[in-house]
Amino acid sequence: MGLAEQCLQAYAQARRLTLPARYRQAKRVLVAGMGGSAIGGDLLQDMAHFQGATRAVFTWRDYGLPAWVDAETLVIASSYSGDTEETLSAFDAALKRGAPVVALTSGGELKRRAQAKGLPTIDITYKGEPRTSLGYSFLAPLALLADLGFLHCTEAEVEQAVCLLEGLASRYGEVVPEETNEAKALARKLWGKVPIVYSAGLLTGVARRWKTDFNENAKTWAFAEALPELDHNAVNAYARPVVARESAFVLLLRSSFLSPRLLLRYEATAAILKREGVAHEAVDAPGDGPLAHILGMVYLGSWASYYLALLCGVDPSPVPAIAYLKERLAQGA
Ligand code: F6R
């Protein structure tokens, strides 16, 4: 199943979920998850900020929960496997606080615990690596939050974004040669470099997603930073050490929905990168509409990281270091 189809399925599934009446009183939302299951929370947060939402949306990547989570905080516990210990710890803490909880999972302990408590659960039916279930980790909570009035998202917007993804599949796919394939061309430029992904506002979570896709698919170092903050520190550091300056490739992810001041910062920052001799390139979000910009950019980053994995001669799917850590932690040693 491609990302487009998965997004539609996840959105429709979440729309069918009936939430208990008290969930509708929630004053804020916290998405608890790790890695590929947390990124949807960041994308939602960016959408909420972009739309000027008056009720806050947070992402939480840690054990337990922040002290302010209470019975009026909707907690979405997101774990593809359902066995991620940090997310289970957040889930348990949410129940102790009397928070309304929704589970988003394909199974494991999270599903068992949610079912035992009779909690609303969105079943991830998509099969694959956790990070590839982004259609679920983003579109399912998006449908819930739109239903609860936290943010706006119409079916037409979802369809428009999905339509874009379908079109992009035939632009970035394997049969398309490098000369006309933006994802392959990007991967080629990044080969042997350290991708450093810059972004702002609506695309902040997308940059993190690019970073994590480079880490997990291509098994390469990568970092992400956001404007305007990076203009107050990172821009000062490009010269040293020389090995870092020569290894870095800065990707400036841009969206036409960013404010003119931010877009001016992209230009000014690129001018400094040029002056300092740091390889860089601006990447513009494809499609129309904020949701399309987020999803289209996520998609391009995933394909680019996939092609980079192939260039590096690594298998993009397994993540042995993550598996080792989970096993080691499970043994308690
Ligand atoms: C692996 C991946 C990881 C996992 C993370 C949490 O594909 O993306 O970042 O998402 O280790 O595991 P889950 O998603 O099962 O809660």
C-alpha cells in the first residue's frame, strides 16, 4: 500500500471512531510516542500553529508525562508496535491522571492495555516498518483533532493532498531516471555528505522527519534545525571544524506558506552559506495547500533517503541498532 492510500485509509478509519462525550471537553492534546510514531504529533503541532489554533497540541517523547497533563488533556498514545516502553509509560501515567486516552497502534501491549480499559483505539492495519506508517501517525490524529475542533481539515483538503502524493509517486518512483527524478538527484548530491535540514514554521516537523529518514533508511548522520532560531547561532559556526564544513550539505526546506520575513531569512541564510563555502540547496514544497506541502515534502524526503540508502549500499528497511537497544533495555541490563 502506498502512502496516498494509507493516508486515506487512516483518515477514514479515524473518522469512524466514536469518542466518549467527555473527550470533547479536552482543552489540549498531547501525542505521546517515539521515533516514527511520534512524528505525526510534530506535523499536527505545525498545522495547529499555522492555523492559529487556540488549544495547544504537544508532542511528548519521553517516559511518564509532563506535570501539567490532567483530566482535560487528551492523550494520544501512538506506538506502531505497541511495545515501546516510553509510550507505555506515558499511557499508564495518562490513565493515573484521569486523562482521556486514545491508543493508536497495530498491536502489542498498548493494544492489550487499551482494550482491557475499553479505550478508543485506532488499529493500524498497515504492515511495514513503524516509520512507514506515517499515514496513520499523522492523518488519524488529524481526523480526530479536526472532529474535536482543535484544527480545521476538510475531506477536500485530504483528497487534494492525497492526489498530490499519487502524482508525486510517478515523479519520484524507481522507473524515473535521475535526470528528471528530484528524489534521485537529491540523493546523489547528498552521497558522502552529512545532510543538515533547515526549515521553519509549517515545515519544522518535516525537517525532523527528513533527518530521521536519513538516519533510519540511509543509516547516515543527519541533523535538523529551524529558522528563525538557527539565524541566532548556527550561522556563526560554518567555518569550523573544516571537516564539518566540507561534509555538510544544507537543505533549506521552503513553503510558500511561510511568512515573507521567514522567506527573507532563507535568502539571507543561504547567502552566508555561500560565502562560507558550505554546499546547500533550497527545496520547495510541491502542491497547493498547507497539508499538501507537509505531505509532499515528507514524501520527497522519504524517497531521497531511500535512494541514498541504495547509493550507500545499505538495506533501507531494518534498523538493527534500534532493535539492539530495545532488546537490551527489555533485558534490564
Ligand atoms: C522504526 C522506527 C522507529 C520506531 C520507534 C518507536 O521504523 O521508525 O523510530 O518508530 O522505535 O517504535 P514504535 O513506533 O513501534 O512505537
